[in-house]
Amino acid sequence: MIKFQTLKGFRDFLPVKISKKTKAGIFIDDANLFYVQKQLGWKIDWEKLFDFIKADIDLKIVRYYLGMPTFGESKIKNFKLQKRLESFGYTVITKPLKRIYINKTKGEFKYKCNFDVEIALDIATFVKDLDLVIIVSGDSDFTAIRDFTLVNNKIPLFMCFERNMAWEIRVSKFLTFDKIKKLIKH
């Protein structure tokens, strides 16, 4: 007997039933995903993710929020990422990374970039044109915008890694990248 594997679409993985005509927007918080991808040893292929979702729903908006180093090889790398994302349909919003000192006397610092306000404002701006708001972050700061989408009779969905998902997200509608890894891995 020959067994056939049924290919699943994006909607098949969701915790809520939606139609192929569902109008969706995706808002991707790169800073929330950057380090966890390094820790896990695999990266999301953003073109595969885009194609996977777009094939199964009416994708209206794809916004990617990217902190930009101000110099060096990292700046060049992020600039190339920005151009690549834009080449297959993403709108990329950037701002410079900030140096946050952990220990000034030892000169220890880390780079940080926070787009929470920009993401929330963009969702508030576009929510009227969407049925499904996909927030790509495991950050609990976005629970307020989840509630805002619900008040506006829209469906909020979080996409994130199991490893960096806040408990507040776990009680929301979510899809982990771990669950669709075979389909989106770089």
C-alpha cells in the first residue's frame, strides 16, 4: 500500500478556523527573534514563510521591523537582509541600534532596538483593513495590542518560538515556528 503525505497549508496549523479570503497583516519584531534563532541553531527563511502564508490567505500587509547597526560588517549584513526582504514583498522599517551599557566601568554593553511602539501604532493604523493580525513576537508587551485587535473584532495571532514565548502569549492564539520548522527553515 502506498502512503501519500498530505501537504498542509498555513490555515491547517492555526488554532482558529479562517477562510482563504481572510485579509491578514503580519508585523515582525526582528529583535525578539534574532537571539533565539542563534540559540536554536536554525533560522527562519523569510521568503519561505512569506510564500507559505500568502498561498493560503489574503496577505495584505507584511511589515518587518529591523534594528540597523551604524557601522561595520553587521550594517552591511542587515542592509542586504533589508533589500532581500523588500525584493519579495516585505515593507522593512528600520532604525539605528542603541548601545546599552551593562557595566560602564568595564565598558560592557549590548546593542538593542525596540520597535514595540511602532508595531502597536502600525497595527492600530491598519487594523480596520484586516481580519487577522499576526504579531511575530513572543513578547508579553504585545498583549495590549492583542486586546485592541479583539475589541476591534479582529483575530490576533502570535507567531514565535516555543523557547521565548511569554506565558501571557501561551493563553492567546498562537502558532510556534517549531511546529512549522520543516516548511520554513533556512
